[in-house]
Amino acid sequence: MLSSAVAAGPSRITAGPSDDDPYCDLKTATSFVRDWQAQHHPVESCGHIHADRGLGDWPTGLQLLRRPVDQ
């Protein structure tokens, strides 16, 4: 069973769930984002995002990674 529990307090979490992840559907990912009080930035058609996915130089991921730093 997946858990969305996180420590209380302010955070700068950015979540970029894929809309077609076979391991965590977008509805579940969205509930985690809400529970985490994270910034929600869903991405399209990336499947389960991980190092072996073959996304290469992924501009969308780099933008998501830089968001907390740039704000």
C-alpha cells in the first residue's frame, strides 16, 4: 500500500507525475500532491519516470527541477 504521509511543516516540493504512469495513476498522484502541499505540474506521456526510461536530455524535467531554485 502506498502512503502519502510526509513530515508536517513548510516544504518546496514540486511533483511532476506523468499522466500515463502504469505504477501510479494520475488520480493517485494528484492526491499525494495535495497531501504533500506540493506544486503540481503533471507531464504528458512519459510513463513511469526514472533513469532508465530513456528520456535523455529532458527539458521538461529540467524545468521542473529548477522551479524551486528559480522562485
